Amino acid sequence: MSSPPFVVCIPAAGSGSRMDSGIPKQYLPLAGKPVLAHTLSMFDGMESCETIIIATDDKRRLDHLLAEYPLRKDCFIVQGGDVRQKSVANMLAMCTDDEAIVLIHDAARPCILPELILAVVHAVEESGAALLALPVRDTVKATDGRYVTQTLDRNTIRLAQTPQGARAGIFRNAFAEADRDGFTGTDDVALLERLGIPVRVVDGLPSNLKITTPADLFLAEQILLRHGRS
Ligand code: CTP
Ligand code: MG
């Protein structure tokens, strides 16, 4: 599938507190190389990926990783922020071509597949903004913390994954507005939604998990093996 060119921003400046592992989860070994090296190599291998921007709070560790797993694409490294949204804002500041298609993809999602990335790029090209999101298998309950308040229609619900994408100018403006309003979202396209910008949904896969706890590393290893990537 041919695809328009795109830039990818990889937030990799988190501390991985829920992993509880001494070193941040993006640097933990997974099927022979660090989590982040898997994530980067997936984008680095795609013809239409033109530039890779990485946010880090540990430049020395990242430089070391890039020396061991060099990238072929143009790569820029920016300072991470204390929250993910700030890390992403710092990367978007590098995307000065308003029309460029920008994807944001968590360093901690190493099992992403090129066909999913391309599906998001195409949806951004067609509709302006898009995300990968997982259909829900279980029945979904709203609660007050103790009792069920409602059973939601799971057909209308999706679990947000990454990549999430939009044109650079739209993303930069939405992040600036959020900053002005003191709004913090739990994902990137939430900052577009609050401005009324339509966001297309592309079905994600359970295998595109975000490594969050130690059990996820084991799962991710099985997935990478199955994808033939270890
Ligand atoms: N991230 C970032 N800057 C931050 C926080 C998070 O760049 N200040 C990145 C992480 O490195 C990760 C992605 O955003 O690749 C998704 O965040 P999350 O899974 O929450 O990672 P952490 O914040 O590192 O983990 P935790 O919430 O368990 O501390
Ligand atoms: Mg976090």
C-alpha cells in the first residue's frame, strides 16, 4: 500500500512507575533488544516515514541505544516534559510544516504493525485526524465506584491506542489551546476533540498493547515471536 509521507513523534520520557523495574520500561530488554529499539525499528523500516522525533529525559541512555541500534531516517531528539502531554508538545514544536502528517506513537507500544500505521496515515490524509482504537469485547459497566450505574453500549465504545495522527498545524494549535486552558488529556486526540475537530477511528488490535506492568513484557515477547520480529 503506497502512503503519503509522515513524521512520527515517539514520547519516550516516562519513568515507568507502574513497571516498578529500576530502569524505565522503554529500555527494558524484550526479545533480544530494548523495547524502544523495537518501536523505532518498525517506523525506521517504513518507506513513507520521513522523520523520527523522540522525546527523552535521559539523553545519554537514548544516545547509547541509538549507537547500538542506528536509524536510517532523519532523527531529532527533544527534551521530555514532566507529563506526557508536555513531551509531545516539545516534539510538535519541531514540526514546523503545518501540512505535514504527524503521528504520535508511544515508545511503550513495540508490537505495532506497519499495516496499522499506514491505516492511520491514510485516515489522517482523508479526514484530517485519526487514531487507532480497539473494539471492546467485554460488556462495559459505568459505576459510582461501588455499584453499577449503567450498562454502556459496547458497540459505541473503543479503547484508545496509538498511533494517533493529524496535520502538524492542527496538532500544534490544539496543544497550545490546551496549554492556555490548563487542560490535560489522557491521549493526544482528546485535545482535538475538545475543539470540535472530527477524529476518525481506525480499528486497532489487542496485540498493540502498551507495556505497563511486568506481565505485559511476557505477552509482548510472545506477540513479537509470532510476528517474526525477535
Ligand atoms: N511519556 C513521556 N513523557 C512523560 C510521561 C510518559 O514521553 N512525562 C511516554 C512514556 O515513555 C511512554 C508513553 O509516554 O512511552 C506512554 O506513557 P505511559 O505508558 O504512561 O508510560 P510511563 O509514564 O513511563 O509509565 P507510568 O505511567 O507507569 O509511570
Ligand atoms: Mg504515565
